[in-house]
Amino acid sequence: MAICDSVACCITACYSVSQCLIVLGTAAFAAQSPALLKHMGRDKFVPVQMRLTKVLFATLEAMLVVMAAATMMHSAITSRSFVTACVALAAGAANKYWVVPLALKQGALSITDIKGKNAHASVAGFASAGAGNKTRQRHRMVVVFVVIMLVGTAAHGLAILSLL
């Protein structure tokens, strides 16, 4: 009986740690962007942000896998907690393996277009369009999949809380 309690405790810890890292990592990434853009200027900021984006989505994907695996060990495949974990994982995987690589490719191509346009850099403009007009669609797709991932993660947390 004590072993079962220890396993359940470890699984609950995996839920909690992975969800906190997903939410905090995403929030920190979103918070640092405006500060760095203002401080560095668009010319220097975009290449740094592109490298940070790769690290963020690799980390998020790992945490989403941990969350889904812990859920699978603890819940039925048809449970709300498992389905929401899978939604979050699918959105994170879509971003990491499909949307973000395309957006980064487009961003790399736009770097030459933004040279010398630091005066035109705005936080709202970057949040909406990324590095420029050429990257607008891809940048918004990344944001949409991040929102889906966060909604799935939040719904997963609520589903887990309802089990306790």
C-alpha cells in the first residue's frame, strides 16, 4: 500500500512540475520579448529571439511528454485529464515540428529586410507580425498553437484537481 501511495505521489509531482514549467516557461518567454526588443532593437533582437524560440519549444515538448506520460500511467485513455494532456501535447508537437520551423525559416529570410529599421520596431507590431510583414502569418500560427497548448494544459490541471 505504501508503494502505491509513493507512485501516486510521484505521478502527482510530475503533473505539477511539468505544468508549472510549461506555464512559467511560456510566461517568461512572453515577458522577456518586449523588454529585449526595446533594449536591443529589432536588428539584434530577432536573431536572439529565434535561438530562444528553439530552446523554448524543445523544453515545452519535453514537459508536455512528461505530463502526458504521467497522465497515461494514472488515468484511463478516455478520461478528461488524458484527453486534455493529449490536446496540449499535440499543439506543442505541431509547434515544435511544423509551425515553428516554418516560422523560423521565414524569420531568417526576413532578417535582411529588417536591417536598419529599429525605429519602426514596436512591441505590439512584433507580437502581431513577428519580424515583419512576411512573417505575420507564421508568427500568428505559432501564437495560436501556444494558446491551444496552454488551454489544454490548464484544462488538464483542472481535470486533475477534480480527481483529488
